Amino acid sequence: MEHPTFKQMMNEVVAYGSCCECGTCVLVCPHNVIDYIDGKPKQVAKATASFDFCGISEGIGCDVCAQVCPRLGIREFDMRDAVLPREPGVYEGLFGRYRRIVAARCKDPEILARCQDGGVVTALLCHGLREGLFDGAVVSAADEAMPAAPKPKVVTTVPDAIASASSWYTYCPNNLALADADRMGLKQVCFVGVPCQITPTRKIQLVDPAFLDNGRKKPKHIERQTKFLKGFGEIVSCTIGLLCTEVFTYEGLMVQKLQGEMGIPLTEVKKFNVKGKVLIYKKDGALVEMNLHRAQEYARPECHHCGDFSAELADISCGGVASMDWTITLLRTKKGEELFDDMVARGLLDVRSMDEFENSMKVLIRLTKKQRERVPVPPGRTPRYVRPESYPTVPADPSR
């Protein structure tokens, strides 16, 4: 198996324009060669060197960063077998492998008062923290220094988890917060992120570090590189993926459109939602609507390189697709299903069959297909987003 290099990452991803800005390459860099600058990895080790030059990569060898890039090397759809092997009870549809799909809603009024849709993600975090299943969670939370914007954050208490509820629809490099979780000594972290953040987290967990021993390094170098390549994945015990088509630029949608053209001070915005149109909830209780097509003028172009709408590699995938006040929940792994079923058994969630959410299923399938087909094929590569005809079509809710 060939392993991608730093030079490839900087040319075929960053320079090409497909870098999703997750920051995972910066997170795992063992030698402080790259920093996260203006949303992208930048070579900072040698100012006079080219943007795609890494002395460690060219010398003793490293390329740890390139192994975890979600846009380089093995892609998300080729990782299905490693994350969720075919076995009895596992179904496969256009939106990946799963065990069950249901609509769910949290029963906790405090969570419902702050949540995005049905509050399932926040409820999962709170339950895990209360029961000691997690000692922390990586989330995106409101940035106190920048109104209507998120920042990556580690939460370790139920109140902080509840306070982090809601989405802002601008990008937030959640993966970088794994460094904070590691410094805090956390060992059982629930990672919440959009598909392009779940994929690099899985790559960290699945990559074989044996390639680092190339016969040219001292044991201390191999040990350091292995620690950075694998260490952050070892503390992630559960992943929750957020369904995502695209997010918007902060300067474009928030500053230029909302605050500039629409005259809505960002300090007055309570939360956002997207249901065929952009819903802007103000702190005074007012609701302002915006045409979705107008908002999409400010979509990040990097998002159009992502073909994974439903976070196929997560333990549980959640989103409010075509549903108000309910979370469409895809239980993918056995671990995710057991966590969810435990909450249902404790009376923490209301659950309904997808028979009652027929439109949500139609939209889920439509958006998955549309997103898969929109991904451009980089020069010199072959398409990796064509659904094999051998994939079976199965009922939306096989528990029926």
C-alpha cells in the first residue's frame, strides 16, 4: 500500500482547493512543520522553503499528516469494510451501512429548549457523561469572542454539553480540540463532527503505523511519529456524525448578508436552522427567514469536494433532514446502537418509525445521491464516488 506524502497533500489538496480545513494534519504533525493559518495547513518550519517542502519528509521520512487527510489516499467510501464490516444485522443503502434508521426526540425540556431539532446528539452526550461512558466530548460551541460563530471545544460536564447545543452553519475545526482533550488526560472521548471531521478521526484509528519504520530512523523518531499518528484516535471511544451538505463562510453569510444587508446584529442571533430555507432565530423571539439559494451563494467551495452527506463512518449519524423537532438517526455500529437503545430503555428518548417520516427518507436519499455525484475528480485520479450496482437496496427501517 502506497502512503501519500506531505508534498502530495500540499499540492493535490491544499493548492488544488479541496482542503476541508479540518486541521487534522496540523493536529498530528510530530515535528511542528505546519500550523493552522487562515483555515489551512501552512509550512512554517523554514520560511525560505517552498510551501510543499518538509525537511523531515524529505529526510528521515514522516508524512504522518498526509495519512489522516480526508481528501487524500483512501477515501471514506473505501473505509466501510474496516469500520462496519458486512455481517448479519448490517444493512447497506445509498447512504452507507447501518443497523437501523429511526426518528428520535429527546425528552429533557432543558435540552429541547436549546437544541437544533430533536436534541438527540446533546442527549447522547449528556447521558454518556452522566453514566461515565465518556469523560469528555469534542464539540463545536458558541465563540464568546465572535458572535454567531462556533469554536472547537472540549466539554466535560452536562451543563457545558447542553450549552454547546445548536449549529451555526459556519466551519469549525473540531479535530483540533482533540489536542486539548489529550492535554486534559481524557481517555474516553465522544467526538462530534461533520463527515469531513469524522473521516480523519477514523483514519487515525485505522492507519497502520508500521510504514514509519523505514530503516533510516532512530527508535525515538519512530516512537514520536507513532504517538502523534495514533494517540489522538486512541482516546476517541465514540463518534457522532452530523448530516451535512455544506456550510457557509462567516464573512459572507454572517457579516455581509445578515448583518450588512439584512441589518441583523450578530449579537442578537440565538441560533440557525435549515429546512429548505434558512431560519434565523433571534434572542428576542423573532424568526427571520432567508431563501436558501441566496444563502448558498456564500457556501464554502471546499464543501463541494465532499461526497459524504450522512457521515457514513460514524457510530451514529444524526440530522434534522426534512423534519422539524425530530432527529433522523442512523444507528451504524453495534456500539452506537447499544448506546442509543440504553437511552430508549431508560425513557430518555421518544422514537418513531421512518414510516412516519417518508419525506425525510426521500430527502436523505436525494441529498446523498446529489452530493456523491457533485464531487469533481482531481487530475490524475479515477472517480471514487460511483455506487457499485452490487450494493443492495434495503428497507429504511429493517426493524419493522
